[in-house]
Amino acid sequence: MATVPATPTGPRLVELLVADAPSAWADAGFHVADDRVVVGTVAFVLTGGAAGGASERGITGWRLSGVDPAGVVDGRVDGLPTELVEADGTTPDTDAAPHPNGVVGLDHVVVSTPDLERTIGAFTATGLDLRRIRGTDETGTGLRQAFFRLGPTILEVVSGPEPSGRPAAQAPASWFGVAVDVADLDATAALLGEGLGPVKAAVQLGRRIATLRHKAFAMTVAVAAMDDGPSR
């Protein structure tokens, strides 16, 4: 970790805990050091399943700073395991070795929920500001989306058209995956070959996206790669 000028106050995503082996992410072209992958201002901590057993998969927890602890109930936010850390004026080392696959930042994290209103309430209770809701008429997919900010990273929450009406203890929210920014999507596609799906237009105007075939690398987190865009 490198000390940098104090970052703005407010909710920020610091780390994502992932039950993958470091070798899997290295095979997908990420630079791995000390079982960590630094992507922009966020670090992926690769536990290899050791934290909770080999049966663990995907994102298993996150570490946040600048949120209201009153919104974290028994170490969870709407069922998502959550650890609070101090905003100490440090960020992951921006001088870290570059990723061979061209990744330069974390665009957004996607959370899936059976009850959008419930999850929105849980996140706003931690101090996150709801930026936007997209209804089914906008998405054209039968899904609804809500958007928050965690520092430079967007938090996207997706749900079906109708709320489940069930509490988080019975039907918790879960992490769906992440989208990363890459410097040159064509170069990333050339490097990964069949490990990356077809490049297509993204929802974001003027940007393109492709899905990492993460299972081909023994990864358990869904990852999409996007053209690096302007500050949002």
C-alpha cells in the first residue's frame, strides 16, 4: 500500500474477497502479488477457498470504508458479508506492475437481489446515495437496476420486476460479478483468445464490452471487460 493525498470522504470499496486460487487469475492475465490483484483503487484478495473451505465460490465478502456502521447488521448488509475498515488516506499502490491483460480499473460491481426495494433500503442505511433506478421499460430485459457509488466504482444492483417480499435472512442479496476497464479491448481479446467472448457494443454509449470465459481459467467470478471510458 502506498500513501497518497487524502481521498475524499464517503463510502468506498476497498477490497473484494474472492474464493479463487491466485494461479487462476494469473492465467487470465492479471498481475498477482501476495495473493492480491490490485485493480485501480480496489484490491481483490484471493483466498483460494481457504477462508471457508473448498466449497466457497465467487465473491465471498467485501471491505468498505466511510459507511455508516448502523447499516451493517451482524456483519452483513442485506445478507452480504461486510467488513468495515478505516479510511486511512491510503490506496493500493498505483505503481504496481501492470496487468498483462490490459486491465486498468474496476468499472462496476454487480449485486443480484430478489427484492430491489429491500436492498436499496439496506444500502441507503449505510450512507450510500441512490443515483438512479432503471425500470423494465428502460432495460428491455424484464430486469430493474439501481445504481450507487463506492468511490470511483459503481455499485449496480439488479432484480426481477417484482419484489420477493422476503427478508434477507431467507433470500439474501448476492454478488453477481464485476466489470473491469481495459486500455485496449482489441489487445485484450488478442491476448486471451478463446478465453474472451465476442466484443460487442455496451449499454454505455461509445463503449464496447466482452465477457471473460472465467471458467476456462478456473475462476468463479463473472468478469466483463470494457473499453476504458471517461470519468463518470
